[in-house]
Amino acid sequence: MHKRFFGWLLVAIALVSINWSLPIEAQNPPVTQLSQDNPFAKPSTLPYQFPPFDRIKDADFRPAFEAGMAEQRREIDAIDANSEAPTFENTLVALEKSGRLLERVSAVFSNLNGSNTNPEILKIASEMAPKRAAHADAIMLDSALFKRVNAIHEKRASLNLDPESLQLLERTYIEFVRAGAKLNDADKAKLKQLNEQIASLTNQFQQNVLKSTKDGAVVVDTVAELDGLSPEQIGAAAEAAKARGLAGKWVITLQNTTIQPALANLKDRKLRERIYKVSIARNAEGEADNRPVVSKIAKLRAEKAKLLGYADYASFSIEDGTAATPAAVNQMLARLVAPAIANARKEAAEIQKAIEEQAKATKGESFTVQPWDWAFYAEQVRKTRFGFDQSEVKPYFEMNRVMQDGLFYAAHELYGVSFKERRDLPVYHPDVRIFEVFNGDGAPLGLFLADYFARDSKRGGAWMSNYVEQSRLLGLKPVIVNNLNVPKPQAGQPALLTFDEVTTMFHEFGHALHGMLSDTHYPSLSGTAVPRDFVEFPSQYNEMWARDPKVLTHYAKHYQTGAPMPQALLDKVLASQKFGQGYATTEYIAAALLDQAWHQIDVTQVPPAENVAEFEVAALKKAGVDYAPVPPRYHSLYFSHSFTGGYAAGYYAYIWSEVLARDTEHWFRTHGGLQRANGDFLRAKVLSRGRSANPEVLFEQFYGGPPDIEPLLEHRGLK
């Protein structure tokens, strides 16, 4: 749906919940004019319209939302009432310019709600979610407005529009139709109800996940139980306990995935099992029970798809991506299942052998590998096969050096951009760092925020989002944030990363570059405003520079001595990358197929709450990915990608995009690698273009032909 109106649903709706027992501000009339004392009343006067976080209070959000929606409604009414014949300028451009106040408050609120939320913000979001959904529907289902858009679209061939303007017209028309603009009045009313209910339920889902993940943190009484963790990890666990008022204890906080990072290092098998079982038990009972929420969301989405003329929600969702059909997605995923499972079983055999050899050597008890054992013994196998473990590697991956000498260095070599830290701008949390970004000619490009440490007020996972989106029409330069969830070390201690965490930093920075290098006229086509199965392409491609020898040697230096990582260890790190791909691919595909299972059903096939677990088991078995030692990356009840809107029926996007990413890596390898000319070419053809042309066209203009799956299969060791 149109980025100006529903973009917030894809990013922010995942972060909050609705309390069904509370009235939604029924007693308070909506605010239509905003006090000039409100920090959102006018564009920020800070550089790049950076949000004035030192002035923003929780109490500012409600009136700003209300006034922003009222202001945009007046702007839309003015377009509708224009007595002149519909033109591109008086309709499409006017539409692009509308809603600036609402955009300002939505961007700040959505980002804070994900990275530094609190009970008041959660409450506000709960109240606003159905209102904002209703506001978006009122615009997208406005008959007079669509009549004008349709009239312009019908004569598009004679308008002599430039390619980007023509793309805006096509996208706007498509999004109105997909939003239900052609429905009759009765069906429009029904659709509005469905959208409001879905908005509220997806909010409820993610607040439940946030609560269950926080409450599920594992408290450890003795440091002996943490044997295997590094001093930095133990210190982070002590800090997490201290933050919860549990001085003298240690807390293993949960991340949003099924398998928790600590499982790779903890020697205590009982503690590993405890952590795993707490992780998979999230949201299955009690106040944060997501079983009824999942069932309701799936049913409402199926009803919405049927109302819009689709067989199921997946058909509706995927149609607007590059995959186009569920059949194409099914075919792609099915092609990967057999080799992924085969590789996982080979890895399991090696792990089982390691378990038995260790039991024999220590005269301990042998056992069959379980999900909570896999990561730990995979590390043992990796150490045996490649001659190193993570404890040897982490001292060479200090977070600030990875950022400065890795992320920023590669971006400078490829695109000519440079970064200068700014400490004069207000931040929403002390952990946040701000960098001004400059083009190769010294011209200012935008701002980049790095928010890398975990905290209870931040949702799990890693992501990129915008505070300000680039647009020549509006004269805006981008303000981009990357969020990670790296455990914060004790004061004075370095933040040392695993290579997986390094790769995640490069991944999210790929998204950031996609936003920062955007050079489009219209905000709706800017930066990452592309289909989900294309948006992960620039981020997954950027991962290649984490392991590129030239880049890796530039940032992989010992945090104490500055000595470069020994070449032998560097070679081992690179050689080890294919080990574990069976597991990684299987856990991912299991989740992607589970996402499709929930969205390739009609209303009659949606299970009731009490049968959600049975549905999941049956879906995984039917897809051929029910391999007990390798659980899905996300189980349904905490599968936020799938049940909070952004990746509903779209979790396949990562593997679909990775085909493009690995093709791009192959292209760079055959064109000389890390060179400015190569980076400039990718920037010109893809990274700067947003959705100013269809994504498949952008890729082919860069790559010189259609995507090829072979580099992906080679990269993942699946050939």
C-alpha cells in the first residue's frame, strides 16, 4: 500500500499491542490543531531535520498523531475538491506532499517504540494503531481521490512523463487498487473493519512477544554454571542482572530467535536445555498467550484476501513482489529443502560423533544430539575441523573497529562516502552514536545512527529504519538508523563480536546504504521502498565485504595490541563459513515454509487457538522440514516477521533476495572486487534508484541478465 499512508504498518505495527479492556480515547475529542510548543508542530531546525530528542516527551505523541491525521485529511479533501481537471501535479504530486506532520511523528514514534519503548509509548501505540489504520483506509478508499488517480492513469501514455514520474503513477494506481479502491461501499466498510482488527491484533502479538521475551530471561545463581562463556559474556550477564535489580546473579536475556547465542558456548547441558525450553515456550500460555492472536490474524488476513479477490493472503501479498506468485515461492523453497536437510544430517552425524568421542574421553554419558546441544557441539566440530574456536576470533572483532575500519572503510572504497562522528546532536539513549555522511565530493549526504546494544526496552533482532527519508521533491536528506542487540559489556570493557555478529553489522549497514545512497525525486519511491523480496538484496550483498580478504584484514585486528589477525587464523575463519550451512538453511527454510503455510490457506482451514501447535507440526512435516535437531528459526507464537505485518507471507524474501545478492557477489569477483568503479556502477543502477523502476529491471540493468541460482547454491554448500 502507498508508502505515505501504510508504510508505518510494515515497520512499527510490530512493536506494540492493544489492550482490549480499555476504551480507545473515546472520551477525548481528537486534536485537530497542534500547539506550536509541540516539537512535531514544525520541521526540526536541527541539521537534516534530525528529531529534537531532548525536547520530545511521551505526551507529545498523541496530539501530534491526531493533528497529523487531521491535517492530512484536510490536504486530501483539498485534492478531492479541486475543480480543475486531474493532473499529475495537482493530484499525484499533491498526494506525495501531504501528511508531513504525520510522517514526522510516525517516524520518531515507530523507531522509539522499537528501540527504546516504555509502558506509556506502548499504550499510545495501542490506542493509535486502529485509528491510524482507519485513517489510511479513509485515504486509500476515498472514491473521489481514486477517480482522479484513475483518470490520470488512463491517459498516462499521452502525458510525456519522465520515467520516475510514470513509475509513481503506476505504483500509486496499483496500490489504490490493492487497497480496495474498486470495491463497492459495503465491501469497503468490511475491509476497513478487517484492517483495524488486524492492526490491533498485530500490535497485541508483538507486545506479547516483547513481554514473554523479557520475562523469559534465565536467571543464573552461580558463575560456575556459566563455564564456557567468555569474561565479556559473563560481564554482560552480570550487567543484565544488575539492570533488573538482581545484583550478585547473572541473567541470560533472550533474543527473538529460537536458538539463543549463549547455547554455542555454555558447557552446562542442563542450563542449555533450560534456556532452549524457555525460548520455545514463549507466548504459549498466560497473559502473553499468542495462540488466539495467531489464529485470529490468520483468519482475518484470509478474509481480507478473499474480499479483495484472492485465493489466500499469500497470493495477495506476493503478487506485488518480484516473485509474483506463491507457486514461484514454493518452487524456490522446495528446490532447497532436500539439499539443506541432507547437509544438516551430515552435520548432525559429525556432531553426534563429537558427542560420543567426548563422552568416551571423559567417561561421561553419551546422548543423542538435541536442539540445545547443536550450537555447542558445532563449535567443537568447527574447532576440530578448522583448528579454531570463537574465543580465538572475538578479540579481533572489536565493535568500534569493525564499524570504522570495516563498514565505513568498505563503503568509502566502493562509493566514496566518508563518515564523521557528531556529538552535538541529542540522542534518545546514551548508547546511540551519530555520524554525518559525506559524498565523495564532500557534499553532505545524511546522518547514520548506530544503536548496537541490547536492552529490555528494545525489541529483539537487528534492523534498519528511517527517521527522515530522502526526497528531492521535499528537499530531504536521509537520517538512517541501524539497530542490533549485542550484549552490552561492563563499563570499561570492549564489545567483542562473533563473526556472525560482524556479518549482521554488515547486513544492516547494507540496508543503511540503500537508504543513504537513495537519489529519487518522490518520497514514495525512495530508498528501501521496494518489495520485501528485493529489499534484502542490498543488505545480503553487503555481507560479502565482511569476509572479503581486503576488508577483513583492514578491520580484524586485536583489540589490545592492534596486531592483525594471523593469516592462518583468517584462512580458517573463511574456510569455516560453509560449515553449518545445512543447519542455517534448514532452520530458515522451515520458518519460511511455516510462514507460507499460515498464509496459503483459506478461512475454513485456519485452526482454532487450541490447535495452533498441531497446525505448525503438520505444516513442517508436510514441507519435509520436520527434522527434530533443527527447529525453525522462529516458531509461530513468536514469529514477528510473519505476524506483525512486515513479512506476512514474505519471509521467503531473504532467500529470494539472496539469489540476487550472491549473483552480485559473483559479479564483483569477476569485475575486480572492491573498486570504486564497481561500487559506483551498483550505486547508479540499484542503490540510488529506490523503486523508481521495477526491481527486476533494476537488477537486470546492473547484472546484465536475469538472476541465476547457482552462485547461491555454491555459497551455501548446497550443490
